[in-house]
Amino acid sequence: MESDQVQKILNGDVLAAAKLIRDIENENPDISSVVETLRTHAGTAFTVGVTGAAGSGKSTLLGHLVRYFRKNRNMAVGVIAVDPSSSLTGGAFLGDRLRIQSEDVDEGVFIRSLASRGWKGGLSKSASDVVLVMDAMGKDIIFVEAVGSGQADVDIAGIVDTCIGVLVPGMGDDIQLMKAGIVEVADIIVVNKADREGAGSLKALLEAVIDMKEQSPAAWKPSVLLTQATTGKGTEELGEAILSHKEHLTKSGELDKKHKKR
Ligand SMILES: Nc1nc2c(ncn2[C@@H]2O[C@H](COP(=O)(O)OP(=O)(O)OP(=O)(O)O)[C@@H](O)[C@H]2O)c(=O)[nH]1
Ligand SMILES: [Mg+2]
């Protein structure tokens, strides 16, 4: 039974994976040995967290990133949307909400939404188990979308290889936002809604804050990108920035370390 389920997931079986993910979401204790077995087969996927305030455009950006990595880079893509309030499962509604066009979804794209309300083990435990399932399925790159609220940013950053923080101009006190932790944990900062006033100055401010931090020359310096997710402007550059960060992690040996730790 159990090895059958493991084998199916390793073969990329969507139904078997969906069932296991539902059990992870419900914190069903019976599945821990399946998860542990899968762990021995996983560890090759590159993982990317996308955090930011509600409505900052994370899902719209993800729609473009899925297309970029699937179409331009021919990679198998997984997407996990952590929804703090509601429970959604599969289907067109999920795709709609994730703002991913159906023509961009083929057998190489697997999307799941997780409701995190009431998780006892916390966001990072369940989300990282779901990442593991998608990794075992053979996905090359896995995105985790989560609404950022200080701690959630930090939680997500702890389970992914690259952390993207999404900000938008005109949300009031920019310095407050930065103190909230995005600058601390993000490898790439996106100023989305670049069509709005103040995007350029927010980018400049972020760059100044980053420059003020003391860093060794070999360390990764977070990049700040302007995007307009509604049109897709800047999103290919975002895809390329993710690959640059991946290359940095690979060359410095950090990627190996992160994956071993997991
Ligand atoms: N003007 C403008 N609107 C945008 C841009 N990107 C996204 N939006 C709009 O912002 C709204 C929220 O976009 P989503 O992608 O759902 O944002 P989100 O961060 O995923 O939202 P939650 O998942 O609810 O936290 C939608 O109405 C988008 O059309 C942009 O670059 N410019
Ligand atoms: Mg969203």
C-alpha cells in the first residue's frame, strides 16, 4: 500500500500526490512514514518563496514566472499557495485565483493551495512537507506563495532556496515596511505595481538600505527589481534574477548545504 503510494508519487502521479498533500494539510499523523520515505528520494528541486502583503500582486507575478520557467526554460514547475484563511482545492477556480492562464498549465505544472488556519505544526512544517512531495514528483522548481506578515516571511525564507519579497509603492510608511523584515530575509526584492507613483523612489530607498548593510564581498547582495505584473513587464528579468541567485548558491556551495540540511 504505502510503497505503492510512494512509487506513484515518484512517477509524478497527480492524484496520489494530491491525496498525500491533503493529508499533510490535515496534519494526518498516519502519513509520516510515507513522507520520510519520499525524503530519501527528494532534494533536487530548486525552491522559491514569494512573500508580501495581501494584494501586492504575488499570484499575478507567479503566473508570469510559471510561464517563464515552463516555456522559456523547459522546467517542470510546482506552485504552492499558502492561504491563511480559506480552504481551496484544485480546479479552475484555483487557477483563476492564482492568476495562472490555463494555456500555461500542462502536465509539467502542478498547483496546490493549502489552508493554513489552525496548523499546529506551523506553516513551515506543512509547507516544507508539500514542497518535499513536489520535489519527489520530479518538479525542477517549486514556488511557495505566502502572505507576508513578519513571521511568515521568516518562516518561508527558512524553507526555500531563494526568497522573493514583494512590495508595492504607496503603502504608507516605507521604512516601517522594511523594518518588518522583508529586507532582512529577501534575496530578491520586487517593487510591483511599477505603474504607480513612487515605485522608482521606493526602489532607490530599498537599494540605499541594502547598501548600508555591512556585507562581505562574496555575499549575495539582494537585487531590487521593478515589475508590472498586470502587463508582465519586468517579469522575465525576475526569472533571470532567480537563476542568478541559484547560480550564486551553487557556486558558493550554499545550495548543497541548504539541501543537506533539509
Ligand atoms: N496596477 C497594478 N495592479 C496590479 C499589478 N499587479 C497586480 N495587480 C493587481 O493587484 C490585485 C492583487 O493581485 P494578486 O496577484 O491577486 O495579489 P496577491 O499578492 O497574490 O494577493 P493575495 O494572494 O490575496 O495576498 C489584482 O487586482 C491585480 O490585478 C501591477 O503591476 N499594477
Ligand atoms: Mg495570491
